Amino acid sequence: MRGATQAKFAVGAIVIALAATACSSGSSSSGSSGGSNASGVVNAWWGDPQNPLEPANTNEVNGGAVEDMIMTGLVQYDPKTSKAENAVADSITSSDQQNWTVKIKPGWKFSDGTAVTATSFVDAWNYGALVTNKQVNGSFFAYIDGYNNVAPATGAPTAQTMSGLKVVDANTFTVRLSQKFSTWPQTLGYTAFFPLPASFFTNHAAYLNMPIGNGPYKISSWTKSSNMQLVPNPDYTGTNVPKNGGINLKVYTDTNAAYADLQSGNLDVNNGIPNSALKTIQTDLNGRYLNEPAGIIQTISFPLYQANWNTAGAKLVRQGLSMAIDRATITKVIFNNTRTPATDWTSPVLGAAGGYQAGICGDVCTYNPTKAKQLIEQGGGIPGGQLTISYNADGPHKEWVDAVCNSINNVMGNTKACVGRPVGTFADFRNQITNKQMTSPFRTGWQMDYPLIQDFLQPVYTTTGGSNDSHYSNPQFDSLVNQANAEADTTKAVQDFQSAEKLLATDLPAIPLWYQNGTVGWSSKVSNVTLDPFSVPVYTAITVNK
């Protein structure tokens, strides 16, 4: 996943879990008992998904990792370059950048043996968009004509399907957008746009218990909160054929327990490395470790739906809090330089062509204790008298949250001005955010779906964005994003996106903290472990040593 942007303009996005998993013994049970590699199976770290595994209801990395293994969309992204390339699609064409014809390759099948057809996509997209289905990725269909009828801002839907989608024949469908969107085809590898088999609709409960897809793997068993076993899908006809006998995803709720299992050989692949291991991991694993730039940014978001955080004074307080955080020291001491202080809301991996521009955040992201305290006091002080920063306790967050609070406390001259607030599991934490139950700031993160600035801005900060956790709303920001999407010239589009991003430096719905590297460690039992540009292990490429 999900999380991430791979081509030109994207709509996708995945909220970063960074959660871990496990049992009291330090590891969860799995089909490969005792951590063995029977039949070439790879034992890999995982965390419970927030939501049921429906493509349009998955916008975080744990669920996204599975969706990407069991599903293949019209488009897929090169695991080395992130370049968009046709997968199920044979062609996606348009003469005016608004009316599109999609032709799919014949022969694709779901793992239940049924054919992947044009209807598989059209029905899935209509289901994802219909507001009564409560799919978190529903807004990704907002540019399709008729979306406002199935997902009105207020009131009940006046239609069950989008008028812009039409099935022509078994392998062809057309899409009419509400405006020109020149790079729309390159967004279609995102999870929300995956196809669904007929059984999803005829026996929904059975599907949720054992999801069916058309990807390189299929699910053979799933014990929730324990493990999921995936095996190669014999009906898969794509290019990413697995080089192993399957993946056993083991759920951990403690990153230290997962790391101990990795060291002992009971876990083969771990991309949930605890912060405490970063200084010794190269030695611990004899060099079996990758640390490389990825399209990830970590932030602290504010609940702007709470009145005390959405005033003119609170805006000054938000700016002051950002200036009170010593990012350089925290990234060095806590993260052993696997993070880089952020100066905007995107990621350096985008490059200038993709829209990254260092320093857009300006002084607001620069450590300035004196100015920080002045702004906080000028804004009327911290709402409620104390800042609490919420985070999921099953992920490696306590150390950095405590460090951020210490930095703020030092600036304010008050050891109780800021405290961390742990929330049990990642799923619990995300549910509180989704249900607008936060009363103070909370940790957020973004893993790109496509390497372009649009993916870092539209889903997270537009009024109707599916991952707009702060519930930020600025009509000028929304207008600039729409203007950029309609621009055929990529350079001009990037400029419009950057104009929108500059508004974030003033409004500050979320504080940019740092850009995160992708990290993964592996056991001596496996080889060919790599990370894609979204920091997700390329599971299909992993081999088990003889």
C-alpha cells in the first residue's frame, strides 16, 4: 500500500500504522510452527488491519500490505522505480482527458476461478463510492460523474450507482469524469480501485472472513489477531509471480518481541523495527538490514472539529508548538538518523519534478524556543491547560512522543505542559480518530501511493479527503488542488499544488515532524529482501535459502 504515489497525479493514500504484533510469549502462532520455513514459506511481521479487508475500506499499511498481495488493479507500480504500468488494463485512453475508455486483458481470474471483467471494476467502484456503505476510501471516486448523487455532502443518496461508469462489454468500460484529469490513469493502481468478484456481493460475510482476489497470492487461512497465511495464487497471470512458497503474516503487539523473534530465527522479515534496536541492528543481524529513503512523512495532527483548537488564537498556538519541537536533536538521538527533519508536507523522494520543495513550511518548522513560547502565550495558551499527544501503544512511538513533549516542556518552562497519551492498539487508535473522538493532538503519518505532491495533499487536507484526520477545510486550498488536477502541463500542476501547500504553513492543521526512511531486517533463512519506494517489502521477490 498502500501507502503512497507512483506516477503522476495520485488520489490514493495510506495512513501509516507502524504498529506491531504478538503474544505474551513474544510471538504469535503460525502455520509454520516454531518459525520453520516449510515449503519455502516466509514468516513476516504484521499488525491487525483497522477495517475489514475491502479495497475501498483500506487506507492503512497493515490492510494495504495484504490487499496488494491478493489483488491486482488496472495499473501496478514498478517496485524499483514506482513507475505506473498497465496490469489488468490493456489500455486506458481518452481524446479529451475527461472521457476515458478502459479495456482489460482477457484471461484474468479471481482466486475462486471466476473471470475478472469490466463489471468487476464498475461494481467495485460503485460500491466504494456509495456513502451508505461507509467506505473510508469513498472520496477517491469523487472525480467520477455522478459521485455527488451517491455520496451527497448531506442527506441520503439519490442514486445507487455513478452515472459516469458504463459497462460496454465483458472487457470494456467507460468512465466520464466531472473535470479534465490528465493523469487519472496513473492513480488506478491504488487499493480503492481494485476489482471485486461477484461473491463479494452475493455472500459478503463469507468474503470478509476469507477475502478473494486476483493477485499473486491468495489467503489460505486467517486467524484474526494471530496470523494470516498466504500461498501463491495458481490462477494469477500477472508479472509478479512469487519466488517463494507463501507468506505467513504473524501479528505482533510488541515491536521488541518481534525483533527478538527476528534475531532468534522465528521471524524472517521484519519491517516494524523498534527504535531501541536502530543503533545495534547492523551488528545484531550481521548486515541483513536495509535503511533507505521512502515516501513517508510523520506528522502531529490537530482535531480542528474541536472548537478550542479551531480559533484564531489556537492557530498561533499550533504554530508555536511546531516551533517548540527540536526536530534535529530528536531525529539524531531517538531515530539514529533514520529520520530527517521535515520542512514541508510531502517527501524528498518526490524530487523537484514530483513537487517536493524544501522549506515551504518556513519558520514554522524551524526550532525557535523564544518565538515558540511567545506565539503560544499570544494565542491564549494551550487549550485546556495541557497538551496531550495521542499515539498507538502497540507501535514504536512512546520514545519520540516523550521527546517531543520534553522539547515543548523545556520551551514552556513547565514539566507538565505536554504529556503522551497511549491508546491500546492501532485499530483502537484509528477508530478514535475516524470517529472524531480526539480532544487534543495525535500522531499521524502518510505513506505515498504515487510519487507526486498531489497524493500528499488531496487525500489528507482537502475538505472531503478520505484521510483528512484533522477535518481541515479551506475552500482556497480545495480550489487550487482541483485546478492542479485539471492542468495538462505537469510543471504548472506542480506549481498549483505548491501554492496550495503554502496555505498549510499558515493554517497548520498538522505539524510536519520528519521524513521517514524505510527499514527492514531479515533472518539468515531468506534472501532477496528489498523495499519498494513505499517502504513495503517486495514479498513476491523474497526467496527461502535451501
